[in-house]
Amino acid sequence: MLESAAPRRRSPESLIHQILEQQSSLSRPDRALLLELVQGVLRWQLRLDYVISQVSRLPLKKLHPLVLNLLRLTTYQLLFLERIPAPAAVNEAIRLAKRRHLPPALIAFLNATLRRLAEIGRGIPLPEPSADPVLALAVATSHPPWLAARWLTRLGEAGAGQRCQANNRIPPLTIRVNTTKISPSRLQRVLAQEGVDAQPCRFSPLGLTIQALKQPPMSLESYNQGLWLFQDEAAQLVTYLIQVEPGQRVLEIAAGRGGKSSQLASLLGSKGNLTVLDLSHWRLVELRRLLARMGLIEPRALVVDATRPLPIRASPGFERILIDVPCSGLGTIRRHPELRWWRSEADFPRYAARQLTMLRQAAPFLRPGGLLLYITCSTEPEENEDVVEAFLTAEPQFRLHHDPTALPEAARHLLEPSGYFRSLPERDDLDGFFAAALIRKF
């Protein structure tokens, strides 16, 4: 589960959603442009700042926040969007500055800087790798220097470059089919009748990739009927590893808004028993709404801090436990570009300590012979194998469970010989997920 480093910070996604609700008259092209501008500036912020710094007569840290954001917004259009003429982009920035009643001196500065950027912005050279490989990678791919340095050390120059480039690609729009109501092939035909071109995913037999559509996806009748939900293909695949069977008792910890809960519920059928825990009441409300929309079993839902003793009975225990732990989310940067600016290297020890605590709190509730599935959407070892190895050292009654046949055949290469599941944006065109299935010995 992705967790914000600052609880009060609202995600760009939620802010955009709020704006679109307030501006309901916006045309579909304007809505798409708003999304591209916001996500594009977040994705390329460091590179934009570098280019701006080469022509600005003032240091960026001394600029008025609105001036800096207008410079970033317009520079993104000048550097990355071909369909917006440079004069139009510059004039719109000046119009916005005047509308926000910026002082004339700041408007004059903004105008002069933007016109200079329109003239020479695309020709400004970027830092050379031979002089400073960390700075060069950071600026060229717009990643914070600490992350560029980390990946250069661990992945090498080629690997780090591929990782950063993959993070800047627009991810596919994938959905998971609610197979309790409809088959993937039948949903594909239903979507086609709704004006949606959807093709099967490469690895997940439950997934479709939306190639094109004519209206907002959540306005589709198929969505309102609960026939599908948005979910990255890697998130669909990891849930297979827990090997849920109908009638089992299943516990999900850090359930979030219910993406994996709905997959567990569909696997359990009408005879299963699903208990879900999360720290947030509103996320559990969203979870219940999702499962109700999809026509799935009503889970027992509890607001719980899973780093503390769990307020549930240890007996008779659960056959399956899934923990989608709070993590840095660095495997999802391509979907959430703001995360690269919200995280720091100092976060990893904090996350790792919490993740290990959650694993150890859950361990007593698993029956002998049962499976515990540990999941992150991080690519970093401190949150992944390091946590699992620390847990196995502290809890010798557990061991890694390596069963490639648990995954769809097309996805079995994602399960390493070590027993760890790992998907990578640069290799697989999937979000970066890690998972480890742990079995409790008899």
C-alpha cells in the first residue's frame, strides 16, 4: 500500500478530481489537457527547474511561488508539447499572472523570462554525464539526485537510466474484470459497444488494457454495474500468490480502498470469510462501496493500527493473511510522479521498522500450514527482501513458499528462484511490485 510521507498532503489525483467536479462544463479535451499539464509538470519538475535556472536572473528559491509555478507550467508546454504554440503558452501565463493580481514588476520578470525560454529553451544543454553522472541523470530524467545516485550504485549506468526513463513513460490504463459477473472476453465485447477499445493484458488473465475510449470511464454503464475496476496488472498478479480457495478464513491487513480485497472476495465466493483491517475509516468506507458495487461478500471491516496488537481472536486463526504494507511507493512513480519529490532516503528505516512490526503482529493469527503474503509497491531492498529476511530470522516457524504454478503461466518469470515476486517498470512495463509468500510450518 502506498502511503504519503505527509498525512496532510493531498494527492494531485484527488485535487484534479475536485477541480473537475467543480468545473463540470469543461470539455473532454480540456480535461485531458489539465491532467497532462499537472502530471507533466510533476514528472519533469527538476528538468524544468534546471532549464529555467539557466535564463532566470533570480535564483529559483527566491521566486514568488506563483511565478515559479507559472514558469514551470509554461516551460513544460514549450519543451514537451508540440500542439500549443509558444506565443499562446506565454500569453496565457501572463494572463493568469494578471488575473491573480501579481505586482507589475513580477509580471515583467515573468514575461521576460518566458520569452527568453521560448527563444532558446530547447537548445539549453543538459549536464554532461562525464562531469557529474548523478546530476546528469537527475536532470535529464527529472529524478531527485539522492534517488539517481542510489540507482546508479545499485543498477549501474544503463540500469539506472532505464529505470528513470520507464518512470517517465505514461503507464497503460488497466482494469481487472469482475469474473463473478462476467468473463474477460465478454466484457471486452460489452466495452466495445460502449465505445471502448480494450485488449487483453499480457500477463494477467483477469486484466484488460484500455487503448481508447470516448467518455470518462467511470460514467460507463459497465463500471456502474460493477463489471470491472481500475487496477495495475502487477497488483492483479501478486494476489494469485496467496492461493485463496473458497470457504477459507482470510485476513487482509492494510486493505486500503479494496482493490485486492475485491479479488480475495471473488476467489472466496459466497462461502468464504473475509476480515479486513485498515488504519483509515474512510478507506474502509470506500472498500465497502467497491465490494457492494461489484456484488461481492460483505467483509468484517475494522479500523486498526496494525503495528499494535490486533483486536481479533487468535483462534481458530486464518488460513490466509495478506499484508499490503505501507511503503515508499517508489515502484509506482510512473503513476504518481509526485512521489519522487515526496520521498527521501531517510524514509526507508521508518518504513522498514513499521513493515516488520506489522508482519510480526500478524504472524500469530496464521494457522500452521497457512500462507502469509507480504506485498509492497516499492523497488527498494530495505522495504522488500531485507524486511522478509529479518522476519524469517525472528520467526523461525515461517519459511519462504516458492510455487511458480500459483501464477498465471505468462507471469511465472516474475517469481525469482529465491522465491520473491518482483515486477519492474523498465523490464515488464508494470508497476514495481514485490511480494513474498511465507508458509507457517506445521
